Amino acid sequence: EEKFERTVSLVGRLLRDDIQLQALYHMFVMMCPLHRVGGTIQADPALAEVQVKLSQLIYRYLSAKSDLNYTKSGYLSEDSGGTRNTSQSEETSSSIMKMSEGVDDLNPDEKTRLLISLVDDLHDCVDIMQNRSLLVQTGLDV
């Protein structure tokens, strides 16, 4: 499924190996119920407040991290000789990761908004995985 691969690629590219960002985003996704769940849960003011606080934490984390080592040009830092070290590694050239090219130059606001917008897509990916698993299991049981 293209949607599955695109979503996995985007989330992977946005989170990379940043464990703190992964933890914050995981909490945020867990606090966002499926859109098909009844309105009672989604309308809960306490849950909405947690979602807002977590999204603000993600933004503040990305902003603080950005202040330390991010520029729009895609360079992380300059070494003592003034030579720039790029943030791109050769390891990220897999076909799935190529689907999400262009997200490396996002500012913290854009990155936060993109992560938040991907939550429903992630829930859809869970459905895709569960349905595929159910079909495979059903095929084995027959």
C-alpha cells in the first residue's frame, strides 16, 4: 500500500534516531484516539488538554534542538575549520526513505504540524497491518 509506505517513510525520516522525539511522539499518538471512536472520548476536555500539552512539548523540543544544531541549508554544524558537515547520510537512500525526501529542511513549526497531521495516517497503518495479519491468519487456519 502506497499510503502505508509513505506514512512509514515520513515518520521514519522525521523521527530518525532521536529517542526523545520518538518518546514524545509515541505519547502523543497514544493520546489521540481513532477518528472512528465515539465522540465522547474525543470530546473529553482532559484528553484534549493532554494532546495540546504534548504537541507544545514536541514543538518546544524541536525548537530547542533547532537552536542548537539546525539550519535551513541542511547542515548540522561547522567544524573548527569552518567546514560544514551535512546532515544527510548515505544510509538513508533506501527506496522507502526516498518517498519522504524534502522533510529535512522543515522548521520546528512545520515539522510539528506534519507529525500531528500524520497521526490519523498512522492509525490507518495500524488498520492495514491488522487486516493483513487477519487475512494471513485466516488463510493459515483454513
